Amino acid sequence: MTLENNGLGAEVRRVVREDGLRSLFAKAAYVTWRCLFRHIKSYIYQLDLRKRLPEIEVPVRLAYRMAHEVDIVNLHGEKYDYDEGAKEYLTKRMKQGDRCILASLSDQVVGYMWIMKGAMELSQDRLVSLSEEKAYTYKNFVIGELRGRRVLAGLDQFAINLLRSEGVDFIITTVDHDNLSAITARKRIGFEKIGVINHYRVFGCSVDRVQRDTLKHLQTPTIS
């Protein structure tokens, strides 16, 4: 099939006819730039465990337990957002001390939350240190059929009780800027936005940036 006969050829002819050749080149340059350069934002949220936090009712009766490595390996990739690369990364993180909370309903895993102490992710394998009274939760996930049933709130409450018992004063987490449902869930339980991570992807290279004041806040012990 020639360019003249396929859909792309028709679109090119339409742009040239309606907007001119200069517009065609401009649109082609824009598409190429978008393929080579990406900018994504994540918000950094903090929860102060020293405060009295709202009790969030979870309408489903969930059971919680800490995962073992075999649980991570056996999670179905498509259903639980775990491809083989994610499993390899997270089993490595588990060997380095990270923990995973599993939420189950009728013996089926319906959600999970990972906990890291001493550091937080800027992106996978890119970490920055945290002061010792802070812990970081990440890879928060709820299966599709139970989203909107406050499973994430249940995981939050389990993590809050666990980390309080270990002397942690703050939970840090990150949320993609366009994940409105997760942002709402975080605010509902008392998380406050404290900063932004800017993720830049340029010509196959990755750069992640946090403002200096935010980084200082994350790494400086809080004086009560």
C-alpha cells in the first residue's frame, strides 16, 4: 500500500490542503519532540501521625497480612499490575528490608501497599534518603472491581497503626498529578501536599528533580 492510499497519506493531504505545508512541518516537529521529550509530575504527600486522624469506614470486610516473597512472585501480572520486571525489582526491595501489606477479601488479594524506611523513590531504583522518623509508602494498588470501595483507606489505616507502633511520626507518599481518585483518597485521610517531583525523559535519558527546600524537609529530623 502506498502512502497515497493509506490513512496516513489522506491525513497528510488534508493538513497540506487546509493548513499549508508549513503547518504540516510544524505538526511533524511537535510529534517528534513529544516522542523524544516527556515531562511528568508527581505530587509528594505527607501524613502527620502525631495528629488525630479521621476514621474512614471501609464498606468491605478486609483481612490484612504482610506479604512473603512467594506472594509477590505468584501475583498475576495483568490483574495486579506486576510484570516480570516489577516482580524482580520488588523482590529485590523486599530483600533490602521493604515490606508489603496485602489486603484480602474472601482469601483473594484485592490490594497492596509497600513500605520503605530510610528512603523514598524518585523513580524506580532512584532513591533519596529520609530522616529516621519518616517512612515511605509506594506501589499502592487496588484491583479494578473494588476501586471506589475504600480499600486504599483500609491499607492506609493498617499502615498507620503499624508504623505508629514502630515510632514513625510521618508517612510520605507520591501520587501522579492526574490521578484524581488517589489524590482524593489521600486528602480524605489527612495527607497534605508538600512538594513535587518533576520527571523528565529526554532522548532515552531519565532525570528526576525535587525542589531543594522539599528535599531538605524530607531529610531533616522534625523537632517537636
